[in-house]
Amino acid sequence: MIVKVALENWKSFRDRVEFSMVASSERQHGNRVPQVRKYRTRVLPIAAFYGGNASGKSNFFQALQFAKRLVVQRIDPDDVIPVVPFGQDAKWVEQPSRFRFELLIDETIYEFSFAVTQKEVVEEKLVVNGARTETVLYDRRNGKPNFDQILAEDPRLQFVFEGTRENQLFLSNSVSQKVVRFRPVYDWFRKNLVLIGPDSRFAGVARLLDPEERLSSAVAEKLWELDTGIARLGGEEIPLEAVPLLEKVRSDLERLAEGKTVYLPYSPAEQLVVSRKAGKLTVQKVVAYHPKADGGEARFNLGQESDGTQRVIDLLPAFLDLSDQDSKRVYVIDEVDRSLHTLLIRRLVEAYLAGCSTQSRRQLLLTTHDVLLMDQELLRRDEMWVTERDAGGVSKLFSFSDYKDVRYDKDIRKSYLQGRLGGIPRILLQGALSDSCL
């Protein structure tokens, strides 16, 4: 679970901002807030980010995306670190961007932080928090490591550090060198942090097309219940040779690992997925089946479905996983309401929260413009956050719980839309659009 995230000098977040999932003292919806007894704290199961266009919501999502990429993906010796500092003030461009994560992993809280420029990792630190004490596992500064006393006795760690390049995290390199001590944090970024963007397509689609997969039948059932008109999804296998592809794309597909699946944007009307099973590449066209009045089924290419229906298919596997009591994943969804009816999104969020308890360890973070979710009967004040950008292009981040006059029974939507809580666009346009503007 995410406990806290802090950013500094990342895109529009010039100054340090801190996002916290630690529950405040309010009692509302307390029966669904996970308790971490070891630390005598509670960690929230959900957070919704509001704000005007270009206020910083997606920049926060992209910060998590960048951190995951830096931890998990391979970086070559000559690669530039793809960090994006605050660009509206020249003095910040050469300064390091800073990221700090406080994570609950298997009932233990870790603090992982790093500072990077495009050229190098300037600082990196990993800390284990006990109930009353903390242990600094390593602290990397000025190109040198400072290990915990016990770890310092392991000569292999120094050897691994000396093999860590300037543009590479020690965490990533140590795990690749089979150092298991730091693996929980690495695995959290690789396995537990799941990011779904506005244009993400068909996560786990291979499982959706397999009629023997439980996920396939579950998605089909929910698609029907959500009034999409789809009875089930299916895949029609076609020869790879029949698909006109650029030679580079075909070459990349030949290197696809066993058991992996990739989405192949082919045409607006046809959605293809390529998988490797038993050493063989297979291509399937994704199709949807609708019931007919005579009891039969009508078949449509998935690309013929509405954008909203395709977005539901993108999101359903995430919400179904979130319904699993044993799930420990953190799903972060940018623009969750894209192309979707407001009642549908609310129902999905309600279904997720209905399964949360003091023992659950899963989380949902989402960015949205949907004010129907801005309801204290659904969300607590400390679960609703706002991003706001000032005249200098600097984004701020704050929670509704920061406002002392926001009562538990207050209509937050009205106050928000009236601009009393910030986070709305500063629209200067007055009157009608004249012909001279066209």
C-alpha cells in the first residue's frame, strides 16, 4: 500500500508536495479503512484527485509512472534518465528531481527515495521503519554508499555497488545481481503498482479471450450487468503472415517472450493481440458478441464498439482484481471517467469500497473531473484531493481534510464548483464566440 508520496521539481510540481494515504482522525466510513496495528495507524483504501485541466493531476500519475520505469526497466549505459524537471524557470532545469515513497509491504513500512538528473542518480536511500526505530539499509550520496552495519559486513554489496552505473538505481542493479534483501521494494514497483492511463488498452486481454479463464467469464458477466449490450468477448485467430506489418514491428514480435501478450493497434475497426504460447506466435482479432432477438449472437469487431465500452473493458480487470480479498495491488487510474457515464463510474467505485475492510491491503487512486464522486456519503474528506496551478505554472496538492470548516455533512460539490475550495479552472472567456475568432 502507498502510505505517502513526495515530489519535488517534477514537471509542474516545482516545490515539494506530499500526498498522504494516512487516515485522519475523522470517523466517517471507518469500518472500511485498513488498520496497521504494528504502527498504530490506518491507511486509506482510496484517493480521488480533482482539479482543472493542466492543474497537475496527470503529472502526479506520470511521476508514479516514471518511478516504476526507473526501478523496473533496463537502462543502458548511454541512456539519458527520462526525468522532466520544472521547465518554466531555467534555474530548476539543472536541479535534481526528488521522489520519496513510503510503502507498506507485508506489514512492514519501507521508505525509498531518490534524486536524479538526466545524467545521474544524485541520491538514493532505502529505510526500513520498525514500530519505534528505523534502519537505514543504504544511503547513496556523492557516488558512495553507506550501508547498515550488518549489511556493511557483506563484501558482495560493495562489489555490486561498484558495478552500478551513474544513471542506474542501486536498488535495480542489486536485484538484478540476486541481492534478495532489497527485493520486496523492487517487487512492489514491478508487481503491485499498476498504472492505467487514459489510452491504456486491454490489460490481460489474452485471459479475457480464453473461455476457460475465470476472469473471462467474470468480465462477460459484468459487461452485461453494466449495460454494454455485450454477452461475451472472443478471439478469432488469424495467420501472422496475413497481417501487413512493418519489418521492424515483425522483428520485435519475433522476440516476444514465452507467455507474453502485446496489443497491436492495427486499424480503427480491428483490435489485434499477439501472444507466444509453446514457442509459437498467435494473432487473435478481438470480437464482441451481442445477443439477438432470435436467441443467436451478432458478432462485432471490438473496434466497432463505442469508446465507452472499450474503456469499460480496459478497467474491468482492475476492478475485479480489487474485489479479491487477498489482492495487495495498488491501481492508479488516470482520467477514470474518460468516455464513461458518471453513474457507471460511481457504481464501480461503490462496489470496490463495499469490499474494503480494516484487514484489506489493496488501494485505488484515480484522477477525475466527475463531481458525482465528490460526495461524503461515498468518500471521506481525507480521500479527496485537489491539484491547483498558480499563475507561475506551479502545481500545489492538498486534501479537503485540510479545510477545517468542511463539515462531514457539507455539500462539497457546491462549494468546489463555486471555487471556494480551489482546484477549478480560471476561465477568462466572457460572452459569445465572435465570428472574428474563427
